[in-house]
Amino acid sequence: MVERRQGHPTTGTRPLKVMMTGLRGCPDVQGGVERHVEHLAPSLVLAGCEVEVLARTPYVGADAPSPWRGVGITRIWAPRSRSLEALAHTFLCVLYAGWRRPDILHIHTIGPALLTPLARLLGLKVVITHQGFDYDRQKWGWLARGVLRLGEALGMRCANACIAVSPAICRSVQARFPVAAVTIPNGVAIADAPATHATLDALGLTARRYVLMVGRLVPEKRHLDVIEAFKKAAPPCWRLAIVGAADHPDGYVRALHQVADDTPGVVMAGFQSGTPLAELFANAGIFALPSSHEGLPIALLEALAYGLPALASNIDANTEIAMPEDRYFEVGDVDALAAKLAGLAPALPGEQQRSDQRQRIMQLYGWGPITERTLLVYRKVAGSLADTKPATSWSGTRAKG
């Protein structure tokens, strides 16, 4: 049931031992939370922590590397079930943590936070990261939404500390629960743009002549809106590349593929990671995110960090990133998105504008400051159990593709 592989060795002062659960796994596993941990965990290792990520067996194979960038990867069984896998996996992870005794058990997202009381009963010190109001996602029925709301309530009331990835989430949590939440945003780490174009060639894309959308194939991402807007805008010689896959294919995914097949110029690129994903980001002309629900969208941050002009729905999670006002549109307003696509396609920003944007985003959302702020939370919760050493350089946190 549990396959444990040793993480990064340490010497000298005992490092702060951190265990992470609530995600599918890493590296190269689809999802915003997974991308978050994929960058945060190695950054914490550079800062002197010993980090172990507890991964779900359906998403991380037995041949996955461990240690990976200094992070121990432990595979723990989970059922391949939309409604049960997160809770079943987190339950086993909490029991495992009770046996291994980390200094910090870091639970990501509010669904797995349902197990916070059990973790506290086992004497564990728990940090919760609130990544978003998952009960607002369209895929959940009333029972699942109730469980998610209960998970949020128990996590916020029982955890030793709460991290919110956006100010809006932090304000909501503090207004409803007796918790001193702190805002630490999702971060972004960008490698140099790859010189290769193999992925573009394979998908029939031309650099700077395609609209890019990246995200899991779920209804709240509103892929159908961007397809319809692209069809209406009809920028000459452009294509629309939709990157992402579904963990549990359903009627929405089947309908999406059918509409994509029927719309000229639409490319369903599937799940991409590493160098192929970097190629797609680095060479896109425009990034679009019409979603109705986000926490703090890492895909949007990555697009901006590559210097792309981005168009996004005007939900709080997107507007907090503070793009120019004319880059936002009302959720569901396909005509507005189409007009913005048509206006932006022939007037893409120059290299200096792209460079200025990259620099601004990396200053605001680079992993160095985010890691340091996370460490402050850990130290406050753990007390004097362990010390950490400051990193001499944060260059190692940059994505390698």
C-alpha cells in the first residue's frame, strides 16, 4: 500500500521535516496544485528542509524518480474514483504521517482538509493551503459540495495555520472562521524559452499565430467559450491550441472534443509538460482563460511570465493578478472575448513589452520570496523543533522543462 523512497540526505543541524498531501503527485502531473507543489517542494529543499510528497498511485508510476530534485516521493494507494480518491488517499496519508512523525504535515486544498481533525488527534502539526472554493466547481453534486464545505470548515478550525493563495480567499476565510490566515500566492518558475519547435511542428502550429489555453478539461474552465470566440473572431491564419486532459472523462469532455472537431483551426493538444509545454507557452501569440472558477491560476501566471498578452474572465482570482483592464471580459461573454481576440491578434506586443512583463511577474510571483514566507509559517507552527538554513541562491528553483 505504501512505497517509500528516501529523499534528499542532509548533514549537520536536523532539517525541518515537511510532508505534503492533498495533491495527485509530482513531477509532471496535471493540475494547478500539482504545479504549485512541483516548484515549492524543491525550493524548500534548497532552503534546508527535508520534504516528502505523498503521491497517489494512479498518477505516479512505480518507476518515477525519487529523490526528485531532492524531494522524496512516496506512493500511497488511492482508488481511481472522482468522488473517493482524494479522501481515501488523504486518510491513508494521515495515518502514514502519524507513523513517520514529520514536523509539519502540509495539506493542500479544502477537500483533503476534512482529515485535519484526525491528524491533530494523532499529534501532528498541520498547515492547510486553501487553493480555492472547490465546492463552486460545476462537476460536484450537492453531497460532494457539502463534504467540501465541511472540509473547509474543519481545516480552517483545526489546522495550526492556514495559507490562502489569494487575498480574496484570505478575506473570505477570515470573515467566516476563527483563523489567522495569511496570503501566500502561487508562484511561477520559467526556464529559458526552448529553441526547439518539435511540439509546434507535430501539432501543425506556427509561432505567434495561435491562441493558447491550458487547463484540465472541466466545465468551469469554459473551453467551449474560447472555441466559440475563436470561431467568431476568425483571425486569419491563426489556430487555437487547447492543452489539457481529463482525469475522469465525462459528457463535458466528449462534447468538447466533438465541438473542437467541428471547428476549423482548433487543435486538442492533450496533456503536455516539460519541454513540449514550454514550447507551446514560449511561441504562442495570445493566452486565453475564460474560466468561471479559479484559485490563483498558475497557467495564467506562466503565460504572463513568458511575456504573452493574456485575456481572462473578470473573476476575482484573475483580476487580482492586475493585468490591464482591457484584458478582462465578463464571464460567459463570448462576443466580448471574440472582439478582444480580433483586436489583439494583429497588434501583438513587441519584445521590449514582453520582457518588461516577464520581469514584473517574476518579481511579484517568483518562488524565492514565496518559499521564504512559507518557511515563516512552518517555523511558527513547528516552534524550535528544527532549524533551516537560508538558500545561497534561488536559481535552482527555475523550471528545467
